[in-house]
Amino acid sequence: MAGRLDKKILLIGFILLPGLLIVLAALGGIVLLFLGESPGLPVLAGITAEKVNIPLDSIHVGFASFTLETQNYLLFQVFESLPPRLFPFLTQLTGGILWMLFSLAVILFTDFKRYYFVAATGVVIFLLTLSGINGLNIGGIGSNNAMILALVGLVLPAVVIQTFFDSRGWTFRSIVILAFSGLSYFLLIRLSGAMAPTLLLAENISLMAAAIAGIFLIYIGHTAISAIYLMLAKLNRGVGLRISWHLTIFTLLYLALIVLIFFRLMGEVDLGLPLPPTFILFVLVGVLAYLEARVKIRTVTQPYGDPWVGEGIFLIGFAITAWVWFRADLVANTPLSDFLQHLFIYSQLGFGALFFIYLITNFLGIMNTGNAVEKILYRPPFFSLLHMRIGGLLSMLILTIYADGVVGVQFGTASTHLSADYYYATDRTREASILYENSFERYRNNPKALNAVAHIALDQKQPTLAINTLMRSFDTRPQVPDILLLSANLMKVGKVTEALFYLKQGLTHYPDNEYLLNNLALVSSRVNQATEGHLLLSQMEKYAGIRDANLIGLEIKHRLPQRTEATVKNVAGTINTLARYNLAGEQAPITLETDSISQGSLINKALLRNQWSNRATGDIDADLVLLDSLIAQNFLPSEEAELRETGSVRNYQSDRINELLKTLNGLAYNFPNSAGFYHSFEALVFLGQMDFEKSAQSWVRAEEKGFSKFTDDHLPILYFGGMPEEAEIIALKYSLSYPDWMTWDYNRNLIPNDTLHLVRGLARLLPSLKKDFWGDFERISDPALKGFFAYQVLLRKSHWLDQAEMDALAEAITVNPPLGNQEEIDILIQALRSKNIPEESEVITPLNRFYGQQSASNAYWTPILLQRMASLEEGLDKYNLLQDAAQFNKDPLLWLELVRFSRILGLDRYATENLQTMSEWISGEDLIELQLKHF
């Protein structure tokens, strides 16, 4: 029973577990190769934005049209070098895994014969010394307590078992040693005086594991050739083929491959041939080595009794090497990765060539006989295995000397790099920066070092130091992440030409690199090299979504022919596509959902602005609540202004004019640097509601705040809006002239004409009495102008009219419908004739704009507003509705309704004040007549 349990322990703990770790490390390495870059030096696409003016609406006033503009976002995705990633959790997990593998190896060492066991424990002690484990500072700086604790946990129980309990089974040995090693690992962390001891211990263990990996790589130096020979010999058993030729061809091809990889590593010869990644080659060789080790263990006398021990030790070494190599690639510890690559290639070349000579020298005569050569493979008659190993080591030494002893530098630099990573992970950036600098000076093929130094300098608000560091990197050994970071920081300080230079030079070192192509295209766009930028983006293939989104942005920004379309999944491209439709004044066939937005990221802000500029289909109240929640997320004032401007667009699209005008007034007050734009926007909104007086006031305020885009058509607005003197001042200041239809006679009176009658009538439409606006209507003879004025009367003054007058308006509008189609106008006239607001079920599509939920939010649709007021039950609700509208609209009947409900609610003082206010634009006689008739 105990024997079966021991076998299960051996199989699961020493064979299957290391095998599983090898598979995991191999898969991780394959994923990294598939990614094509190290996650330790992340390069991700960030979002930048530029803005383009788009027409939100066209404001028609009979004699002219004004474009109400807002801005849409153009999103550009630029590749950015982010700070190096250290994966601290994975590092600590790796430390635990490696410690467990060391413990498993120590358990197997207890089966060694005495002198071999002493040698093995000596190696363990040496490796623990090499690890620098005393850096945990247990008991004080420079104390050896950590080393003692590690020895007690790993070596002492093994010595006791080997000396006194040598007859006990694997279950007992495993339980005792794993318990001691696990306890020591816990105490090393618990008693440490260092910061983040788990991370520090993991880094120390990684250095020890790197040394073990080096030993393992040397051990498997000849195994590719020996394993192939064993397989050929097995296939040839009893057949008698000339496998010496097969072996020779394989060996020559394999060694040629290794030589090519060697020269590529040295940077001397690169024939451009596709060579396998060294890590994958290592994994394949490792598998062959395991097959060879199984044969060797069973044919050569070993210092242990059970063959499983040898297989377990081999797999543990394989697993340690695979994990160390995988993690080095993951965190961009290039010195360590290069150390493993060089050592692997040196061993394969040196030992592989010597082992082939060993085979030919000793076994050529019997190689092709079909006999079981593997039984005597390691018992040669002439050229001994020991001499072959010595020759292999000498060959490796020659290769090392040829490479200027770079493996020693790589191993030392890898140790420095591990320490730098630890300090960086624990936010001790000063120490990390010094160590990274030191590692770069010692070993230049170290892309992470100066990149980390530059990021540390940027975090410390030292952009000049960061730029100088990155320039040094470019001059010494250009790296794509460093070029991206350098160009980005040069752009930030306004050195666009230099950024352009480094990106162009970067492409000479890394042709067709899509990160550089993309960023160079966007920088070229900044200096108005639109065609070059478009051509560069077109060369991208891997990042098609980013390419298309940026191409659309460039085409819009530089008004290039529009040839690019974005898929629905490409959000940035779709947002840019919306801007394209908005620029053309067209409704887009695509709609982006806004319900799931919860964060005020740049892409979400762009989505809301561009989508709502095109069309808004959701609930207006829910949309405004969403905006308020985004504003509440502690944004900068500039971001708040952008979101509130987006809210203004949303309100305008839903005809919530009251709320829109209040928002614009607040924006102009809170953000004085943009007040000119907000007042001009406000002026056009007032003009769209035919409120010439307030529009003129807003234009004057806009001019005071820096607005200067005045045209001849602005002058009539100012003139008929009650500001003729300001109109003259602006005309002189901006060299403007009045339109032809505004001509004065010798007495400085305007010469009458249809356009003049229209504009004068529109300017006084809102506050006028029926006799005034109806007279203006009858004076206009031009059918088009008369139809336009009739529509404005219908929408804003039809509550004054009887059925006959409504028929006259309908006839004028029919002659030349100024807005919408004839069916829509007929439906609106029918709804206004009824004097009652339609039931919700009766509101059909043409009436949605007027009788939807927002109809009470436009103070200038007076007939509709009064219908809405009549449908309310509570007097206070009616009063509040009227009070809100009276802030904008001077319609006399609207104000009389406000006076009436003020009295009904007992607010006589407010009623009196409102009547006094009305007397400012209505004569006393007309006001009395209105009260007598209305009350």
C-alpha cells in the first residue's frame, strides 16, 4: 500500500506537476510570440480629439439664412508607449512556483548516494548564496538570518532524512521537506524588514532560478542530435539502413540553423531567412532531451536508485528554465532573455558538434547494422563521454570569447534589472531610475531600461530630462516604444518638426512598423501634409479598425475625397462617420446607443455630441440626467463646458428652447473665454424664434466678448432689434453694408418694399397686437415672403385669430409652404384650429415636434403653450408654466393669462407688476382695451 502511494507521489508530484508547468510556460511563450511584442513594454492606442464646425440647423428669416453651428469631435487613435508593466502578482506567483520546484528537487536529492548528496546540497547552498536572499533584512541590514532560515527550511530536513531516515518512503520525505520549506518561505516573508518582501523574495529566487536554467541549458546542449540518433537507431533496429547519412544531413542542417541564429544574435549576419523563435526551439529540444534522458537514465549507472528520480530532476530543471525564460520575455527583462538565448545557442552549437564527432568516432562502424546501439551509446570504445563534455565546454568558451564574454554581462545586468524592477514596483523610483540607467550602460540591448527612466522622469514632472533620455536611446539603440514616447513629448512642448523627424527616422530602422506609420500620419496631418498622412495610413494592415477611423478623421479634417467607411464595431470610426454626415447636413443611417454610458471619457463625450448633433431618439429627461451625472464626476471646468454645450445641442434638437437659453446664458457667464461663441449661439436661437430684440442684444454681447464673424445680413437684425446705433458701429468696424432692400430716402426713412415689410413684421411679431401683425401680413404681396410670414403667425400668434383669419393663413402658406411638406402643415393647422391640445394617442409623426413632451418647453410657440396650459388641472402648475414662458415671450395674451392666474392664486402684487411691465411695449389705451376684452 505504501509502495503504491509512493509511486503516486512520484508520478504526480515529480513528473506530472513539472510537466504541467512546462506546458503552461510554453503556452505563455507562444502567446507572447503571437502578440509580437512584450506586454512588459505596452504600446496601446490612445484617443486624441480635434473638433470640426458642423451646421446644427439653418435659421431662415425670409431675407437671409444663418447657419447655427456647433462643434463635432474627430477622434484620432494614436499609439502611446505606456509605463513598463511588472506584473507583481505573477512575479510573486512565479516566486512561489520556483520555491516549490526547488523543494521538490531537494526531496529527490535525498535519494542520492552520500557523496553525490553532499555535492547536491553544496550546489543548493551556493545557489541560495547567489540569490542575495539576505536582502530581506531579517534581524537587520546585513544579517545572515534569512540565509540561515532558508538553509533550515531546505537543506537541514534533507540532511536529516538522508542521514537518519534513508529507508523511509517518498511520502514521508515529501511531507517533511515540503512542510519545512513552506514554513521557511512563510517566515522569510513574515520576518522580513524589507518593503514588499514577497516581491523581493520572488526577484531573488528568479536570479537563483536563472543560474539553474543556465546549468540546464548546458546539460541539454547535445540532446537534439543524440535524441534524433536514438530514434533513428530504434527505427533501424533489424532493418540495416544507412542511418549515418540521415544523421549527418540532420546534424548539418540543424547546426547550420543554430549558426544562423548565432550570427543573428550577434548582429553580424542576417540573411533575412525566417528562423524559428529561440524559445520554441528550446521547448522542442527540451522535449527531445527528456526522451534522451529516459534512455540514458536506464542505460548508465546513476547516483540514485529509482529512474523516476532522474526524470523528476530533469523535468524540474526544464520547468524552472521554461518559467524563467517566459517571465523574462513577459516583463521585458531583455538581458536575462538574451542570456538564456545565447547560452542555449552556444551549448547547442558547441556540444552538438562535439557529440556528432563523438558518434562518428565511436559508432560509425556499427551505426548502420540495425543493432541496439543505445545500450552502448554512453560506453564508447575510443572517444570518451567525459572528453566530449570537456570539448563541448571548451567550444562554448570559444564562442563566449568570440562574443566578447557577453553572457557574463547579460547575467550581471539581469540581476541589476531584477533589482530595478523591484524598486520600480514599490514606487521607489529614484533607486529604480539609477539601476535602470546602470543596466543600460552595461548592456545596450535593453529596451526597457531607458523607457522606464523616461517614464519616471515624466511622473516627476521633468519632461526635459525625459526627452533627453529618449534622444539618448534613439542615438544609441532606437526602440519603437521610445520613439513613440519621444515624439509624443516633443508634440506636447510644441516641437512638431522634431517629432516628425524622429518618426521618419524611426521608419528607416523599423520599416512598415504600423505604430510609427500611424503616428507619423497624424503628425503629418498637424503640419497640413494631408496627402502624405493619408498615404501612410493606407499602408496599415494589422490595425484596420484604427486605420479606417483615422482615415475618416483625416478626410473630414482636410476635406479630402471621402473613400473610407467604418464598421459598426469600430466606435471611433462610427463617431467620425457621424461627424461626416453632420458636416454634410444629412441624417446618418447609423445610430449609437447612449444608454449604457456611465463614464465621461473622451470617446463617450464625442459619442454624445456627434450622435445628438445628428439626431436624438431617446428620452430627453434621461439624457439630461446622464449629462448631469457625468458633470458631477469632478471634471475640469473645460470638460464641464463641453458637456454642457452637448446638453445645449440635445435641448435644441428637442426644441427645449427655454432650458437651452438658460444654459447658454450660464455658460457665457461661467466661461468668459468662450462667451463670444455662446452669445452668438444664443443670438441665433433667439433669431430662430423670431425674437429680433433679444437676438440683437445677444449679438452685441457676443461682439463685446470677441465674436467678429459678422456679415451684411447681421445688420438688419441689429437695426430692427432695437439697436440701430450698434448696427452702425459694427458696420463701420467690420466694413459691412446694409442689404439692397434697406434703402433710405432723403428724410432718412426706409423705402417700403416687401422684404422690408416682412422683416419689420417679424421683428415686432411676438409683442404685437392683432391689428399690428395682421396689418403686416396684409402689406406683404410677394407670395413666398407672405407664405413665410403666415407660417410664423400660425406658429406664434394663431391664438389671436378666428376661423376666417386661420383660413387666410392656410391659403397663404399653401401657395408657398416655407417649412415641411404640405401634409405636415395641414395637420398642424388642424391641430391649432381646435384650440385644444391633442390627446397623446392622436399625436402623429408630423405633430411630434410640437405636441410631444417638450412642447411646453418652447416659450415662443405661444398657441401650443396656451393649449398645454389649458390641459393642466392645478392653477399653480398653470402659473409656473406661464411664468417660465414670460421670461422670453412678450406676447400680450400670454402675459394677460399670467396676470389672471396671479390674481387667482392671490398674488395681486405680481399681477400689478406684470401689468406695469406690459406697459413698456403696449400703449395704455391698448392695454386697458385688452384687459376689458380678456377679463
